[in-house]
Amino acid sequence: MADRLHEPVTVAITGASGAQYGLRLIEALVAADHAVWVMVSKAAHLVISTETDIDLPARPQRLAEVLAERTGAASGQIRCFGREDWMAPVASGSGAPSAMVICPCSTGTLSAVATGASNNLIERAADVALKERRRLILVPRETPFSAIHLEHMLSLTRMGAVILPAAPGFYHQPKRIDDLVDFIVARILNQLGIEHRLMPRWGDPASPGA
């Protein structure tokens, strides 16, 4: 099954509020038959346990098993890496090409990526994505933004990254929290060029604005 999957997309979940966005993105990527490479920061584990009833194990192998069971992923479709797994393919430009999404992206991670800190695998993977000119999408969930945050976003945009704040719209008339989550995940998938049915595109017959 693994050899029939579309190219991998790396998803990093960091310690900002909004873990639901990252978890839903993994589900959507699995449904679209993409391989998914996952990294979860230590702070993200704490946030996930606070915001959801999901208990994600810290060990990468066990984490991959839990995520696969949760999403219905095929064997080997989800791979997880630890914060210092420097042999992971995402740690080097010679690894398999992969788009990367940091969702949600804490302002600390935003700062580290903007300045090339590379102190852990998430930061290094983002650094690799930038230097190799691969698609890098950061989904900050913070308010208000300070001048420091905005300067880092501007720097990353100039480097070629996409800043996609977790700021859902309401023109699709959401009925549930899940509808708001899907709004952002749909935007991420659009940026990745991945087809989905989470919500209609603007102008489609099913769209409220059509």
C-alpha cells in the first residue's frame, strides 16, 4: 500500500492552541491517500491533553499506531519522528521531497523558523523546506500579534513560506465547531493543491456566495 500513496506531507503540531486543526489535517491527508510524516512537540502534547479528550503517546512508533487507528490509515501511511531524530528524512535536503505544514504554529516556533534556529527536528525540517524551496505553510493561532510576530511572518513570507492564520470565515454558515476547523484545513489543502470535499470553493454552485 505504501508504494501507491501520493508523496508525503509533513505535519508538525506545536504548542499553540488549536490542536484540532492539526489533527483534522492529518485525517484529511490520510483520506486523500497521502503519506503523512508527523512530529508533535512536547508542548503540543500538553495542549492536546488540555483541549481534547485524546491521549497521544510520546513514543513515535506508538504515536503512529494511535494516529493510524484514529484516521483509518493504511499500514506505513503515517510515520512519526521524535524531536531529536536527526536521521529522519525531513532532517536533510537529500531526503524525500515533502511539503510541510506547521499546524498550529506557536509564536516560539515561528520565531525559531524565521531565524533558522534548528534546535529540534520540527525547526530543522522547516529550515530544510525553506532552503530546498519546498512548500512550507505555517498556521499561527495567536491574538493579538506583536510587532515581533508580524516581523517574523513578513520575513518568512519573503523567504517563500505561506502564513495561513487560523482565522476561519463564517460565510459558509458554520453549524458546528468542526465546520470552523474544516474551513482552515480546506485552505491548507488548497495551498497544497490537494483535492478535498471539506467545503465548496467560492463560486461553486454549492457555495453560499454563488
